[in-house]
Amino acid sequence: MDTTLFQDFPSSMYGFKLDHGAVPVYSIHDFVSNNNGFIKDSPPQVVPSPDSPVESGTTTNSEAHPLDSIPFANEMLKYINEMLMEEDMEEKTCMLQDCLALQAAEKSFYEVLGHEYPLSTDPIPAYTDQNGGSPGDFNSSLIQTSLVDTLERTSLFPDLQRGIPPSIEPSGSSLLGSKGRKNYERGDVDDLEQGENEDDPRCSLNKSSQHVWPQKGTSKGGTARRKNGKKSEVVDLWSLLTQCAQAVAINDQRTANELLKQISQNSSTTGDGTQRFANYFADALTTRLAGMGAPSYSPLVSNRTSAADILKAYRVLVLACPFKKMMHFYANKKIMKVAEKATTLHIVDFGICYGFQWPCLIQRLSARAGGPPKLRITGIEFPQPGFRPAERVEETGRRLKRYCERFKVPFEYNVIAKKWETIQLEELKIKKDEVVIVNCMYRLKNLPDDTLSSTSARDIVLKLIRSINPEFFIHGISNGTYNAPFFVTRFREALFHFSAIFDIFEANVPRDDPQRMMFEREILGRDIMNVVACEGIERVERPETYKQWQARTLRAGFKQIPLDQELVKKVTNMVQSNYHRDFIIDVDGRWMLQGWKGRVIFALSCWKPMKN
């Protein structure tokens, strides 16, 4: 994103007024904590406590301007600020959580009406140790043959497949962003049962800094330190959580409750990264244990946090983490290249939500040589609960319309709020002589996967996209290995994924930041609850790896477009210049990968329908 795009905006737009006072938009430097959060080779930035004096050379929130550090993020931040100024934003709930709540609640509606839900649900398999061990015995029982088969289908790295941090990467291969040969394929699995120590995820946790575990304070190695008088006891939260998951899987309530008590004594929502994610996983295990058989509690349904609070928390993610901004940057640049001579540009956006991606594109289109094209956006979302299922998506259209009017870009908006697999081509209102782009960022993971129906909703949507015959299809995915049908395997992989996310916040955002705590509670905590406590249609978090999406998209009749290496280089330079050194940009084939300390978290690629 060019910095010139923001010169027309007064500096007053970087703060906004709510009932409780001014809320500034912080620089990324304001979210750097301790000594891991420096950018490039510059000295570490110290975040002063409220009671400590600020030295004359320290940049404060009031002095810092966001353009000093992350200019390519500002358009999204200003768009969020304008939304927060809307009078009713404090009274509304989050659009995304509402639509997922309705999707998760459908099964309950069928049960109330006395009908059988048409989709089959995942069973909650009873985990049994084939070696005769009990849930309290933490050994190689987690890696049974069936579980290894599941990991072979879903994992990216050999070290993550065996359940230990990437600090013990086999020689001859390297992790994301490491020097030498990259190895994203599954290696030899014959060494998976060489001994208890290698299977135990506690081993070698402190041998290298290049693992997914938090590195500061008491968070090393997934452990917490509890002081009893003069004595200090180190508690392995990872081991306790894994043992507890095994106990919950076989409904061993006594063992599970004992382990949950130990976890609760050593975890906290205000502690370090490890203690925080342990707290939310313990809550999810407690909920699953209470609803054994088919947990009917969907945390998404009970959410009453206002949309304004969620948006404020979302800004922390925007500032501290480059993932979504870099996806938007790459995608919008690709769109601009094909729209250079277009008279009408039609973007079909699956999962538009609040439309954060499009303000920057609108600005760029307004500055196009020869004038802007007509912009048509078809915003597709899941229906909202209530009598007006499309109301919130229509609000997104009205905001984008005002934005287009400001920059004199002709605009037309079409709303579709229904199950994506039921959408017909005619509803998209494709016209001749327009350039059509299909965009989907991170949201196909919320469609029912192949275990819930004999007809795959994901394949149906991909075939619909192919029938649109777009110029290209931009697909950004949340790379996840925690969608296994076996609970213990899914739990274990979720630990790896979410520990990396909590580690990002631990390294980049002060622990006492209220918006960080809000994001962890309302976004990460609810995702963890859904993954761990829910089954069947109620479990709406069902990610796949980019390799799985590649195979699925190829089967649907697409061919992958080569990456724009110049754009990838720009993305890499922006991340290296503005963010924590452990954020990684890499390429695997025709996928642009983004990750943290060796773990791939997001991936993006572009596709084109193959001719018959």
C-alpha cells in the first residue's frame, strides 16, 4: 500500500471520541513488550508502566503517528475508527460471531421441532490406550497407529507431526524461514515410536529459540512456576492439559477434575502467554466434560459482547500482527493489475463481514490513470439470526458506498446472506464485459467439512466459483491441523496452533493491555471453546492445511497461478521492516505462507478455472 494514499486524511482521524473518552490508534512500537519485541536491529522499545515516568526520548502514544511505523495498515484502522463512531455500534454484537452462532444453533432448532438433523455428527470417540495405560500416564500412548495416520494427512512439518516443538528439526530439512532446504512434506514416520522422551512434547523445549512456545518470563516450555512459601514448583501445563484431554475423552471425571484443579491453580487470563492459553483450554475441557456425549453448549450463541468492543480488540491484532494486512495487500495489488483497463470490476467476496479489505482498494481505484472503473461488490455472508438475515451485510454495503462516494468511485452492491452451498449462479448477477474476481479470505473453514455430509459443502462452493469463470480466484486460508475426527488428536494439534497465537501477543503486546485481553477472551477463547467442547454441526471451526486445500481446489477444476515474486518480495520487506523478527514470510510452490517461529498460520494463493 502506498503511503501517498493517506496524505489527504487529517491527523485527527487517528483518534476518535466515544462516551468514555478518546481512544487513540497506537503505533506498532507501542505494543512491543520486554526485549523480544524489537524491530529489525533497532534497540528494544520499553513500554512504560502507568506509574513509571516517561523519559524525554521515549515515544508516547500522543507523540507517535501510525505512519511512522506501519503506513500500509492505516486505511483499515481508519475504517475501523469510523465504524466505532457509529451511534449504535455499542448496542450491536459482532457480525461474524452472530452468523456462526446461527450456523451452530441449527441442530438445536431441529431437535426442538422433533426432527432429525439432516447431517451426521461426529462421534465423541472414547480414547483408549492400547498399551493399557491410564490417562494419568503421559507416554507414547498419544501416538497410536490411527492417530499417526490422521497426522500424516494434516500436518506440515515432521517435527510437528510427532507432537514436539520444531526445535528438534531433523537434519537435512528446515523450518519456515530457516536457511537450507525447506521441507513441508511428511517425512519418514518410522521413528515416531523410538521412545517416551521423543514422543513427549516436553522434551527439548528450551534447546532452541525457534519453537512455538513463549520465550519470556515463566512461559518457557509450556510451564508455570508456583511458589509455596520459600519453595518454587515448576508445573508443566502442556502435560497436564494433554493428560486431562485423555481423561475427558474416556469420561474419567475423577482424573479430569483433579487435573483441571491443578491447571486452574497455575493458569490465569492475566498471566503470561502459556498461562493464558492453558486457562482457556481448561475452560473448554470443563465444558466438554459437563456435556459429555454431544456438547450442546455453543459459546458463540451466548456471546453478548458489543461489536464496538470486538472492533477495538481487533485493532490490537491489526497493529501487532501482519498476517491479514499482508493478505489484503497482496490480493489488492493483484486485483489492481487486472483492473487497469476494466470499465467494470466485479468482486464476489465470500465472507465479506465488515469489508475491511476494500477501503484501500477503493482508494487505489480512485487514483487509476484514466479514472476509476465502476466497482460492483457482491457481499456474501452466512445469515444472521432474526427476521432480517442480511441486515448486517447490508450495513457493510452502505459503509462501502459512502467510501466510494468520498473517492468518486461508481459503486453497486449486491447482498447474499444464506448458506453458501445453496447459492445459485444467477444470484450473483454476473454481467458481460466486466472483470470478475472471486475473493475468499479465511472463511471456507466455517463450511461443513466432508465428515458432516455425503455431499461436501466445500466442494459445492468451489464448483460454484468455477462456474463463475472469474479472471482469478484469490483464496486465503487459515492453516490448521486441528480438525481431526479424534478428540485427543484434535486437542493436541489445537494446543500447538493456539499456543503460537498467544505467543505472538506475548511477544508484541503488553500483558495488561485491555484490548489484548478482550481479543484473547472473545476471539481466541471462543474459538478454543468451539474446537474443544463442540462436536457435529456445532463445531464451526474446521480448518484444513494449505496442502489439503490445494488438492481440493485442483479436484474442483482450477489451476494454480504462479505467485507474483515482486509482490512477495515487497510483502517480505514490509514485514521485516515493521514487525517482530519471528514473523516469517515464505513460499512453498505457488503458496505465499505466513507464520510465526516456524509454524505456518496463514497461506494465500490465486487460482484460475481450467478450460474444459
